[in-house]
Amino acid sequence: MSFITKPKVTHPGLPKNDLGLTRRDYEGGMSTLCAGCGHDSVTAAVIEAVWGLSMRPEQLAKLSGIGCSSKTTAYFVSGGHGFNSVHGRMPSIATGAAAANRDLYYIGVSGDGDTLSIGFGQFAHAIRRNVNMLYLIENNGVYGLTKGQFSASADIGSKAKRGEENVQPPVDPVLTALTLGATFVARSFSGDKEQLVPLLKAGLKHQGFALIDILSPCVTFNDHEGSTKSYQFVRDHYDEVVHTDFVPPAAEITTQYADGEAVPVTMHDGSRVLLRKLDASYDPTHRGKAMNYLREKLRQGEYVTGLIYLDENSREFHSVNNTAAEPLNQMPYAKLTPGKPGMAKIMAKYR
């Protein structure tokens, strides 16, 4: 965690959202991650998304586990609620928090190790329950805090910094989420803020479990030649499945981007990546077609990015479990405590 606070000096000309707040009002502590880490770019995108949606900072609950990625909740929206859980247990904390208070927006930040190894079971059940949350995997293919061992998302043939080659097949979080029934599935790249910010906005507004797998290179242990999670490899194997934008109910946003058109995007280091929008035959609401397309591109060694699957008609966590509309911390004591007769009536249902 970061305990270094940023100076509150702001320029009077900074743009403000509908609440009269600037982007600086959504910042957190100073990052302690390595200079150039993709996770810091994700943090900047989250700040941009929450500011753009004009969310009150206290509306946001930030949850994380253990790892470089899980440190990043300290780096955005210092005025939000936060809980840093133990390794792999963030989804159960998020489920309990969402059940107790449906008035908050929940962002869970995790890594490929925290999600796909020790937390794999909890990840699966958060999807199964369709918990109302935005779940971010900052995916770099290594365990950065323990000096660069391969994680469960490392591709076969990917080389570690010291030269050893991974021979274990990877767990693909996007394919996994589609198989388990996730209702919002997307993938993006930490270096493509133009694509990532609209996906974050849409995920925050989605009713149900929204997963965004974010390829976020580790500049210290996994940004070398031979790594399939390096900046250069991702740029060279980047295929945007569908160009997305987020249109909030309050204002219409339009964009001109024709089917089949190739659009060059300049990255932060001056290099360019060419994104090609697929034709209208791709259907992001068809789970089977999405899975088949992902498998085809994986065989070709390409990363599919963008909004991959969306189901807006599924029953989300609160409707399935009939949770209380009023936050539990705002209920009167008498309502929360039924007394001995009331408890006996409840227990009789289970006999």
C-alpha cells in the first residue's frame, strides 16, 4: 500500500465533471510500482472512467487481494471505501459487501496469480453468482512480487527473463469466464487508454459480473524478447474484436468508424498499432461464436481485445437472492434483530 499523499495543488483551469470535481479529486496515493509498469496506466484509466461517469468518490468500493496489481487500489479514488483481502479471497469479500449494500459500485482489482491460481475457485463462484461488480485482472504472466516466476496465464513457449521457457498450458481468463457464464466479458491493453476507458465505464454500469482482462506488461520481469506478455509482443499481436464506445444515458456520444476500416493508434512511446474493426457478422451477444472466435485467434497467437461478450438479460445477484434494498448499516436495530420469537420462526423453515 502507498502512504505517500500527492500534493493537492490543482490548476484552476482543469475540466470538471457534472459534480464539479476534477480528475485530481479521484486520485489516490503515490504509486510504489516500478516506473513504466502497465498497472499505473490501468490506474489512470480507472480515474478517467470514474471521473467521466461523475461518480461521487464515496459511491465506490475498491477491493483487492495480494500482488502488485492488488496494491493499485490505493492509487485511485482516495475518498472511496477500500478493503485489501488475503491472497485470492477478494471475490468472497466483494460478494458479502455487495449483499450488504447494493448502493455502491464495486471494483475488484486482481492479478493473474491472485485470480487464476490461489483464487481460481473464488473467481468462478463470483461469476456463477453474477455478483454486481467490475472485476479487473491486471495480467502480466508473472509473479512480480516474488521475482518473476511464471503465472497460470503464461503462454507455452514464453521465456522468462533468465531464459527458461514455460511448458505449461495457460489458463485464459476470458475463455474461462465465457465458459462459466459471465455476462460481460472484455479484454484490453494497458497501453490503449482510448479503448480501455469506455470498457471500464460500461463495466461499472453493467448489472451483474463484468470482467475485463487487461494485458499489463511487467517492465521488470516480463518485458523482454521472447515474452508473450511484453509491450512489443502485445502490439504485434493485437486484434480489436469490435470498436466500442460507452454512451451514458445523459448524453449521446457518436463516432464514425466503418466496418472493415483499419485505424492506426499511436502508443505512448511513439510506436503505432493497427486496429481493424471486424465486419458486422461478429455478434458480441452470442456466447458460442465468441468462444469459437477466441479459440481461433489463440491458435494464431493473437490477442482479441474489445467487448467480446455481453448479456443484458440475465438475472443479476440481487434479483436472484432477493437482497435487501436498504443497506444493512442503515437499518434500525429492531429490523436487523428479530428477537427470540422471530429467530425461532426463521429456524423452523430449516427443520
